[in-house]
Amino acid sequence: MNAIGTFIDYLKYEKRVSSHTVTAYSIDLQQFTDYLLSDYQCNEILQTDPEMIRSWMLFLIENKETTRTVNRKLSALRAFFRYQLKIKSLNVNPLDAVVSPKVGKRLPQFVEENEMELLFQSDIFPDNYEGWRDRLILELFYATGMRLSELINLKYSDLDLYECTVKVLGKRNKERIIPFSSRVKELLLKYVEFYSEKVGEVNKNCFIFVDSKRNKIYSKAVYRIVRKYLDMVTTIDKRSPHVLRHTFATHLLNRGADINAIKEILGHSSLAATQIYTHNSVEKLKNIYKQAHPRA
């Protein structure tokens, strides 16, 4: 097995990273090796030097890739070369001599409170299995702030309807318990009725969200569902499951929730990751100030 294949197996079976990360890293590393072969006639990634990486960065930027995308691809390379150092296939990390491009600060997008209320108060969800499934997906994202990967892996055994909590398995296989409202509990119970009629008998080992073959729902299908309904209520550029995670955190902060509590609910490993949402709250305060103060 080549160096990239060994690294991908390490990510899958030892690090147990998400399938999304494995796919992204595989694509990025393949793109880099294709570039090495086409521009340097080099077919061995372990022979990479800093100049090759800088040249690839320039190539990406010239082909209209954003600095954020370039940095994400460099992260794949960085993880790969660190692994090679670990197993002693390399003595020096070529990325140590490469400066990553600076990324401008970008505030996370979120849906306004009135738009979320419009979404759930309207009659846009059909009164059938698909309609109740779609509504529950959107409600769970907004009520818990969970990640897409966490939602699609939910099983009925993860629910505690008595305590109104759900157990999710987050990054680095860390479990956390998230509370939800009685409203979400009612939706879950209603959804189970339709699930039993449409899909079959419910047991604790069933995935909550499934396709016609009772396999867990694909992430692309959830993306389509979220975008379909957010298209009806908001005009923000991004309308994805992660935007609902941003929306959850921003709305809690705007209403005075403790940032450390939000950190625990979101499953962030450090407070710095959660603090990005405070920027949205500060921007909101600035706008209120400008509108209200006579000398603003």
C-alpha cells in the first residue's frame, strides 16, 4: 500500500475521523499528487519540498480557489506529513518552511429569529411521513445545534423522552447529552407514528432518519431537505445544516445564554471555537446603537 493509502487507513481505523474528513483529505492529497506529477514529473509524495507546496498554493489561487479552501487543503497535507514523521518515513516536515495564506475574518451566517419562527409556524410541511421527517430534522438542528454527522447517526436508543435529552457521538468519539424542548418531544412522538406506518416497527437500534430501505439517511439528502425549506424563509447565501448550528448558537447568545454552556452543548473542545458567535452578537449591538443613539 502506498503512503497515502496507509495514511487514510490510519485516519479511518486509528483516529476514527469522520467519513467526510476522510473523503476530503483523500481528494486533496490526490489533487496534490496529480500536480506533482504534471508540473514536477514527481510520482512520490514523500519527495515533496517546500517549493513544490508553494507552487501548488499559487496554482490554486490562480485558479480562483479562496484562501480558506487553500488552507483547508494545506491542513490535509499537514496531517499527512505529521503522520509520516510519526512513523519515521520522513525526518523533516516540508510544510514547516511554508507560510499559509491569511484568511480574512468571516462571521458565521445565521437565520434570523423571525425567519425561523415563520418556518415552523407556517403550513409548508406536508402532513405525511416525509413532511414530519423534514420538520423534525430542521427542529432538531435548531433545538440542539448538533452537527450533520451527529444527526444522521442518531438511533432511537439515543433518545430519553422522559428527560427530554438526546445523546450524540461527536468528534473524537466524545459523547454528550443535549436537552430539547417538550415541543420537539411532541414532534418525535408524531414522527414515530408515521415512521411505524411508512417504514416499519420501531426498535431502539433503528436509525431515526432512514431511506426506503431503512438505511440511515444520506448527508446529501439532509442537505437538500434543509436547503429546500430555508429557501422559503431566508435569502442568506448559505442555507445548510451547519447554518442551523450557527443559528442555534447565535440565538442563544443573543438571549443571554452563558457561552460556556453553549460550548458544552455544541461539543467544542475549546472556548475559542465558540467565541466566534459572540461577533454576531456584538455586530447586532452595534447596529442597535447606530440606530438608536442620536450622535451615532
